[in-house]
Amino acid sequence: MNPQHFSVVEMQHNRAEYKYIHNGKVGISTAFEIKEKAEILLNIPRALGTTSAFIDVFDENASGWILTTEGEWQGIEGEYDCYVFEVNRDQLGVGLYFIRPRILVLGGELFGHTWAGGVYFDHNGELTNMMQLTLSDFKYREPKKIRGGVIYHIFVDRFKRGGRCEVPDGARVLRGEWKAIPEYPEYPGAPLYNNTFWGGTLWGIIDKLDYIKSLGTTAIYLSPIFRASSNHKYDTADYMTVDPIFGGDAAFTALIKAAKEKDIEIILDGVFNHTGADSIYFNRYGRYQKIGAYQSRRSEFFSWYDFQQFPSKYTCWWGIEILPRINPDIPECREYFVGEGGVVDKYRKMGIYGFRLDVADELSDDFICKIKERLSCDSEDNILYGEVWEDASNKASYGHRRHYYLGDELDGVMNYPLRLGIIDYLTGRGCDKLGYAMSDVTSNAPSHILHTQMNLLGTHDTERILSVLGDLDTSGMSNAQLSRLHMDPGRRNMAVKRLILAYTILATMPGIPAIFYGDEAGLEGYRDPFNRMPYPWGKENRKLLEHYKAIGKIRNENPVYKEGEFSLLHLDNELLVFSRTDGIDSYITVINNSDREISLSFSTEGCNLYSETVSDSFKLPSYNQGIFKLPLNSILEVN
């Protein structure tokens, strides 16, 4: 490995040929608050012979021209002519825009296209590879209570048993130890009741709050807890009731109180796009006293649903008949969720911190705005996450751009691009996806959102991260085969090494790391439902668990991880280096993704926060990591 030199200051300010300037301060973010003075600095190679420079601004569809701004020449810096462009915020207003540099040269006109962090000029005037610009106006206070901590994501039925809870008709609660998921569909998408329960409850979570806190947790994100017939609860039967099998409203009230005593907030899963067919709203099977939409056109809930042929043909979520879709933009339906005394209001008053919105891209922008507005009643600090699998800053769905990041909707999303990038990087598939997540996705997020982003490695929707990092080809395997599949010791040991690296990356990036219960203990599991095994109490992988606890401690003790500036210093297939800075010190994460030892030398002494050792030189064994605290002007050499 050739020597690599990293100056914390120089790398932070000279990574690209264009820079965004927020109120006079250079930053990586392409998103500005509307109240900020917004400028763009473009360094153009002098060899091009530029006589004038312009930026053309286009609409959110990257097609309709809006205005052109001429740059002001600032002088010469090395081999570059430096031009500054002031963004006309009054003329543009709040919104998503795309911008294209354009220069006049002695030979005519050249157009700029972005690639790999730079702008490249040619005669191609097509609107491709343009720079992104967002102007936001956040109406609500930044959520800060949980920053610098950890989100612990619990699938309630599979975490911890406890308390005496009511078991509804039709549910099977299997006691004892589970060595495999006892119920699974014959093939993905095949019908399944999902009515087999392990017995985890909200009382059980209360019993384990000290453990959860030991991971550095500042918020618990619960899978759905509303009454429903399934173990996963995504087929809501009654939004206004916490499911009795989890302990009901009494257990939930107790959990909120006990968690707050440990400075832990509660985030609920809001499934507001569909209900269960077996619900008070649809009541297909006549289980409930209320007249459901399936039973009569006169039902108070009939307008919520879309019937093509009453009652047997109706719109479902992804065509799944037991999950009829609702339309929260219907006034009566919307009022039920966001009106005074409605669903959001009830749980807000109970003391939750916020919601994660299931399938957010299937909810309208206006409805999401109303959820945020209701959440913010009498609350200075709350959070609203969305399930969005792509870069949410420029997300398009159902034919139009979404406005998640413009200021009155989400406070963050589930950062799946970062997950995919980390997986590719650590399993030898290159660094393109990780580079995209660390540059484009990160820089496109407004500061309000960037530091609250839910960074994750796994959820109830994905294979267990340890199994993914084991990199075993399971294509073509049946569910029966996957139900019994485990890694051999050699593959598992490599997966554990990779997961230690993965969580180090995740937890030192801007945002809040989210742990899917059991990942820290070494749970394996392939696609749903095999990723939902119970937490292995007493059988945890101690090496993994201690690593997660150590990282949680580092985050809690170092405020830089709340909102410190981020800079990607180096990324190739073998080495990743990035920093977080607070204006005084730099906190550098180094990932050795190679099969050989590397040496680190600093121009000043630094502290490895993970090992708590102080030195000006360190050795990192193969597939290992370090988190170093250094003075801001330190220089790092890697050999």
C-alpha cells in the first residue's frame, strides 16, 4: 500500500472543483436554509481560457430553465480561475433545483457536467449530470434529544417475554426456546397467517432497559404495536388500542415512563397506508361489532377504501388481499389520523417522541405535513422518519418529486443507500455505492436532516446483517432450506469481523445508528421471516456485543457525533478514512479493509478512542478499525 497523506484542514476544503458556501462558510451540503446566504464557488481550470462563467438553474424535474446567474471572478488559485455565484433565493424560493455550469471561452461555449466530485466541461449541451441545489424552510425545531446516541429497533414479539398478557383468539404462543422459525410460507409471497407468537411484550422491554441503555441508546423504535392479528402487526385492526398480547395501553404507558427515566425516547411505527382486512375498519370476517367497509356501503369507513367491485374486489397493498389500502387524503380518513383526538394525537399525548412512517412514498406530501404538524403540537422536540429506500432529497414516486426535505415534512429517513454501500465495500464488491452514499446522499441532505438520519444495517425487511456479510450465495434456495441454514464457523468469523467494521462506519457517520435487535448479539437469518428470530438471551456473541457497547460509549461521550462536520478523506477498496470535526479537534475513522497490517503516523499525538491509547503512531491489523481524536491541524500518514 503506497503512503497516503491526509491533512485534516486541507482535505476538508479542497476535495472538489466546486464548493457550497453557507453564510460565508464552506461546506459539503448542497442544501441551504432559505434564510442563509447561499453561494457556489466554482474553480475552473485556467487552461480552458474562460472569459465568463454562468450557472443555469432548472426546475425540480431537471428540465425547465428558471434563471441564469453570472459568476463574479475572485482571482486565481493555483491552476484555477475562481468564480463565485450567489443563489437568488428570493427569485427561486423554497424547492429542489438542478444547476449546470456554463462558460464562455475563446473557442465558444462549454457546458459543465458533474462526475466523481468534479465538474467536467465539453460541448455537450444536454441536461445531464447536473449539480443539485435545495432551498429549505424548516418550520419546526431540529430534533436534538436523541442525537449523539443510538436507536434500538425492536420487533416486539421476538425481543423479551414478560408480564401477564391477554392472548387473543386465533393466536398461538409457543413457549420454550426456538431453534428455527416454526412458521414460514412455502415460497416468498405465499399466504401465511403469521399468527405464531414467541411471546415478547412491552413489559419484557421494560425489564431490559438497562441493557438497551448500555448500547448508548437514546431512542427505541418499536415495530407496530397497534392491535392486529399477526405477530408483525402491519395488518392493523385498531389504531387506537395497543395490542393486548403486548400488554395493552397499560404496558405502553409504563414503558414510556420507565424509558424516559433513563433518557430514552420511544418512536412508533406508523402504518397509515393500509389496514388489515381483519379490522374494525374493514371487518371482512365479522370479528368486530362496528360495521366495516367490507360489510356495508353505509359503514363510516367505506370511503377510506377503493372498491372496484363491492365487496370482493378492492385495492390492496402490493396486491395482498389481507392488506386493503386506505386513502388518508379522504377528509374523514385524514381526520381520524391527524385530527384532534386522533391516532397521532393519542400517542403524542401519551408521550412518544415520534413516528417512523411505513411506505412513506405511498403517502401524500400533504398528509405527511399534517402528521408533522400534529406531532409538533405543544412539543418543542419530536421526530418524524420516513421509510424511503433511495436518496430522499430527490426522490420521485408516482410521477412527481417528493418534498420530504423542504421543511415541513420529515426529519430524516432510513438510510438504505449507506447500508448498501457498506455491504458492497466489506464484501469485496467495490466502493462505488459507498462513495455515492458518503458523497451525494450525504451532501444532498440539509443539516437539519443529516444529523438525524436513521443509519442502519438491518431491519425487519432485510436479511440479518451478519448473514449478509457472510456472503453466502442463497439464490435458488427454498424457504425450507433457508429455515435451517447457518454459516460454518470460518464464514461466521469473517462475518463478525466485517460487522465490527460495518458498525464502526455506520456509527461515526453523520446521523444516528439504528441497531436491529439481536444484530449486536450475532443473530443470523436470511429473508423474511427468518430474520425475525428471538433475541438469544445468554448466548450472545460477546465480541460483537462489547464492540457495540464501546461504540455507544464513544458516541455518548463525544459531542462531535451529534452534529460535527463530515469530510470523506480517502476511499478505495482497501482503505476508508473520514473525519468529523467540531472546530477544535478532528475525530478520524480509519477502516483497514485489506488482508495486511497498515501503519498510521500522526504529526501530533492522538488518542484511539476505541482502545483508549495515546500515541503518534498506531498499527491496524488486517480488517480492523480505529477512531482517533486529534488536533484539527494534524496530518495523518498511512502506510
